[in-house]
Amino acid sequence: MPPSSILLPNSQDPHGQSDLFSGNWLYANTVKEFIAESADSHVLAQKIRDGYLTNLKVVPGLKEVEAWAHSLPDLASLLLASDLQDQVIIIEYCLPSQDMAYPQRMDALICGKDNQDRPNAVIIELKQWERIDMRVSIKKNYIQIRREGEWQNVMHPAEQARAYEEHIRRVQQICHLSDNGIQFSAYAFLHNAASLTGYKRMVLFGNRPKGEPNRLYTLEYWQALRKRLVERVGYGDGLATLHALQELKWESLAHLKELPKRPDFTPRFLGIPMNRQAKQSRLSIGYALYLLLRIVFMPIRLFLQIIYWLFFS
């Protein structure tokens, strides 16, 4: 697969695109149209699936399609409450990097203008973590979550959002487009986490006092996130930001070898299986070790018994 098939899903030049919303992403539209389409989340997810197949040349997994269907209506509700209409939303933005065949994708970008008429793009990392078990990790900027019975080390959602922002700012610098006007900010939104236990709150927010978060927002803090969106993109349409992102897309090809590597947020399994088959396997290994130890120490035991019988009985 040629690298251009990821960054440039069509072969037209940057000045002759037939589609206003084309780019290195799977879906883009005005926020108004996105909100309307989210009324049938499965149809919207199907559109993104089609964009996945067209741009990445593979079929996404069923779990990913279901995640779009569950997450995007909540994002649409947030945008509706923020009174955003003419802004542009991008879903699954493919980050420019050296690893073009398998790009890291950001969940959503909201494009608009701030109160100083500057183009802005707000990165939103969506997490469906309402019922997920979590605990503190000894690895810096990571937490541990349990999925399908196994504990994994995953990057803290706020740190993941920060890493996305730093990466795309770095791409801007490499492409000499720091002055193209886009101001980036990034937040993580646990959109279905309405109430967290004290321990989960501590895992996510640390020991900081309860108050407005900096990058991580649960459903409890959706009003604070709405305020951030209005500040960043609520004062103008997103076309200027969209055009700047399209320019960044084309310039990335010219600086391909200089781009940073693909950020890696792959979960790290900790090898603590909880399912029945894994438990049986673990018990089998333990029993085998027990038998081995008995065989090794049996001659020693017999020798000590003989000594006892000879000299002490």
C-alpha cells in the first residue's frame, strides 16, 4: 500500500479537490450536519466504516464500529449544548507520521475560531470507561485497567490527549507551518462516566482537590468541557482550520522522513489472566511444580529418616 493512500485518500492536487471535506481522516462535516446524522448512530457509524475502507483499505472490526455508534451521539449532545453549528468536526483524524501504513488516529477534532478570530482545533479523545475496573500503575503517566479478565497498562487518557497535541504541533514545526494559524488543544472525555467511586476518582485525578480538570473530563464535568469548547471554537466557522489541516496534509508528504514516529498507545498486558481456561492452565503448572519438588526432595527426606533411625531411635 503506498504511503499516500493514508495521508491523501484522493489523488487530486491541493487546489483542485472536488470534496470540501476530503483529507487524511475518515469523516468530516459541519457540526450541524453531524448532530443531525447522529440521530441514527448506526447509519453514522456505517459512514465512518465506509471511510475506513476507502482510506485505509481494510475493514474495521465490529467492536470499533460499535464504539462509534455508542460514543458519537454523546459527543453530538455535547456539541449541541455548546451551541456549535457552523464549526467543522473531523472523526478519526490520521496523524501524519513516519509509519504511514498504520497511522495513529485521533477520535475527533472540532474546528472553529476563538474570540480573537484565530483558527482553532480541539482534539477530543473519547473513552467508554463507566464500568471498567482500574487501578494505579507504577509506570509514570499510565494506569491499569481490566478488560476481558486481564489487567493492562494503558496511557492515562489525559496524557494520551496531551501526546496527540504535542505530536501534531511537532508536525507543524517540521512542515514549517507553525504560522499557518492553527491553535491546538486536547482533552479526554469519559462521556458515560456519570459517577465514579472514590478510588476510581483517585486513579484518574490523583490527590488533587475536586474541581475543574485540566485535560480529563467525566460526564460530571461536561459543563466545564462545554465552556472550553466555546472558548476555543465557538466564535466562527471551521473552514479556515479545515483548509489549514488540508495544507498540513500535503506538506507532510514533502517532509515524510523528518516526521515523528507513530505514537504508540498499545495496551501492555500484565499477564494476570482471570478466565477459567487460564486458571486451569495456571493450576496445572503449579501442580507440575509441586510434583517436581516432591521428586527432588524425596531422596533427601529418605536419607534424613535413615539417619534418625540409626542414631536417634
